[in-house]
Amino acid sequence: MYNPTIANLNYGVMKIGEVVYDATNQSLTTNGETVYLRNKLNEVLFHMLANNQRVVSREELIQKVWHGNYYTGVKGLTHSVCKLRKTLNDLGITQVKIKTLPKQGYRLSLN
């Protein structure tokens, strides 16, 4: 299993505006509401937050989160990004956006 080095995110907890992301507990909390993320969703979000200053390629995410298993990783990554966007939207989180850059990958923007 992918074990992210959480030192980059202040011991696994990061605050973005009113949102608290806890990588260790795999949760997002805002306005007193907590949503727990599945393992792969947590790993994708963690990797994107740890690299939020640059575009993260699909290949990189598949390598890191799905250990290079492209057979399941391609579909899994697409599903994970879609699910993360929906979760952020459902929580009313507007400070975090996942942008798709065609032929490049994804960029996480923090407002």
C-alpha cells in the first residue's frame, strides 16, 4: 500500500481556508461536517496536495497510487478525480479545485 510521507503536510493535517484535511484519518472537515475518504481517494488527494505547485501527470498518479498497474489505474484515477470533485462540491468547498489539463494531467488549485 502507498504510504505517503506526511511530513510535507504538517503531520498529516492541512488547513485550507475553513477546510481541514487529515491524511492520517482520511477525512475532510468543514463547517462541523466530516467526510471520510476511501483509501485511493485519500492517496490521490494527498499526492496532489503535496505537489500543488505543479501539474501532476496521470502516469505519475497511477504509478504512486496504483503502483504502476495501468489496467486498473486508468479507470480508477478517472473515477477518483470525479469522486473527489463531487465530494468537495457536496461539502461546499470552493477553496480546492482539481483542474484537468488535457494531455498533461491534473493541477490542484488552492484559493
